[in-house]
Amino acid sequence: GAVVSQHPSWVICKSGTSVKIECRSLDFQATTMFWYRQFPKQSLMLMATSNEGSKATYEQGVEKDKFLINHASLTLSTLTVTSAHPEDSSFYICSAMGLDNSYEQFFGPGTRLTVL
Amino acid sequence: AQSVTQPDIHITVSEGASLELRCNYSYGATPYLFWYVQSPGQGLQLLLKYFSGDTLVQGIKGFEAEFKRSQSSFNLRKPSVHWSDAAEYFCVVVQSGTYKYIFGTGTRLKVLA
């Protein structure tokens, strides 16, 4: 149980285009989802916290107009990287926390974004 | 501010040897602590967690960790490492008053055959 999927697993796009990444909790409902960014050989950096039905809360330094987050249902959150540039290339990871709010987060496998 | 420190960026051990990965945290009260493992192509997997109670915590894959309040540490141990344990290991503390994770810098484990 507690499986989180991400789609796509990798994507290559041209500079200036937008890319949408989906994060789904497959066998549980998640009131809260988190989006992280991970640079090569580095730790995870929290970008934003997403709560179902409300606006996402972004961490300091994260551009909310560039990284649009939508959490429309208890099983789906999306991250859209708008007008992507090469510096947005990274590994994006989502996680979900169940309705019991037990502090345990379940992580998706990540999405590798390469912007040319 | 709360923080998590993993002093060892890389660790190399021989298969069958014992392992200890260090984790130190800064936190005023009793923290919520986790150890996760990240393998290539896979999502982060929870090894074990500590919220309260017995300070020696057993996890999956033969891992255990001991919470030591006096040393602000939560070190991860395994008595005999397998080649499949090669991965990146993260120590995590939950930020006070939130559900946010604060990640350590990670320790990359290499296992020699």
C-alpha cells in the first residue's frame, strides 16, 4: 500500500515551453502533497506544500508563477513548469501524506526534466 | 533553525561488514525522525522512524537506529551489509509545528564485493 506515482518519469523540452508533471496517490487519499527538487548528488529541497482544494504554499525563493501547483483532488497534484529554461533542468520529486496525518510521507519515483 | 547533519558524504564498506551512518539534529523538543533510502530509478523508501518510546528502532531490510537525546543523534546501523544496500541514505527531521521534512545532506554508500 501507500504507492505514489509520477508521470512522466522523464521529459525533454525546448526552452520556453511548459511542462506538466503529475503526482498521484494510487491506493490512498492524500490531503497534503509536497514537491521537491533535487540537484545531482544533492539533497532534496522542498519547493512547495500542496493541500487539496487550496492554494499551494511555496518555500522562500521558489517562484510561484514559474512553478504552478494544482491539487484538484485527494489523489492528484500537478506541477507545471512554465516557460522552462535550462536552469530548470532537475529531478522533481513529489510526496504525499495520508489522511491520518501521521507525518510519514510517501514518495514518488521522480521526474527528470531536461530543458534544451 | 532546525537542521540535520550527516557528517559523512561518502562511505565505502565491504559486503558483510557492519555499517553505521551518522545523523545529528538540532531541535529543542523530542523530534520526529526518519531514515530514507534512495536507489536509482526508485522513489525514496522509508527504512524506519522514531516518534517516541523505545529509543532503539527496528526497520526494514535489517536496519536499526538508536535515538540518543544527549548526543542529538539518530544513527543508522546494519550488522552485515549486502551489495544491494548501495544507495543514498537520508536522515530527516520534521520541522516543528508543520509536516515539512528537513533533509540531511545524504550519505552515499558504496559496497565492495
